[in-house]
Amino acid sequence: MTTPTPAQRARRVIGITVIAWDVKRPGAHAVARRAPHGHRPACVPRRLRAAAAFGPAPLLAHSW
């Protein structure tokens, strides 16, 4: 028996939640409209480069 992938586990959790909360599953069109795995908007790398220009310390200071 193989262990399920994280995506399979996530689909299972969502499926159980859908049943428990009695919510409507997204249609095929809504699923197809989602961004592909690993997608990030073009502005993200620019923001990271701009933040890194000021130095490495304040880059994630807001998260601490």
C-alpha cells in the first residue's frame, strides 16, 4: 500500500468537509479556472528583489 500524496490527502479532507458542512463542490469550470500549482504573479519576484535591495534583515521582519 502506497502512502497518499499531499494533494490526495487534501482532496480527501476537502471531500469530507464538503459532506460534513453540506456545501456545494466547485464545478469543473471553476476547478479548471484555478491557477496551476506553483503559479505566482509576476509582481512577486519584483517585490522580493525590491525588498532585498534594502538589506536582508527587514525582509521578513513583519512575520516574526
